[in-house]
Amino acid sequence: MRKYNALMSFYFHIPFPEQLPDEVWAEKMRQIEWLSTKGMLGVKVEKQAIQTTRVAQATQGGNK
């Protein structure tokens, strides 16, 4: 999840993404995933990391 926070800070210019509401954070995460799969970020987000993040969110009630 730290990787997503770092990507949000760098690409979306969000200074403290961990302070975003859970719904907004999850949407930004999905945007990063989409941009990554389209090759627009220059970095790849592995599918395993995506699945792990989603499972962690579900088990923690969306808490980052």
C-alpha cells in the first residue's frame, strides 16, 4: 500500500494520500492500475500486488 501512496503522491500530486477517505483512495488506486496496464506510468503494478491490496482492504474494512 505504501507503493500506491507513493505513486499517488508522485503522479497525482496528492501530498498525503493516506489521509484520503477510503472510497477516494480506492478510486485513485484503480486509476493507477488502469494507467499502469496501459503503459502510461512507466512502471508496472503487478497483478499479485493489486490482489493483495484488495484483499487487505476487504479484511480491514477498507483501512489503508
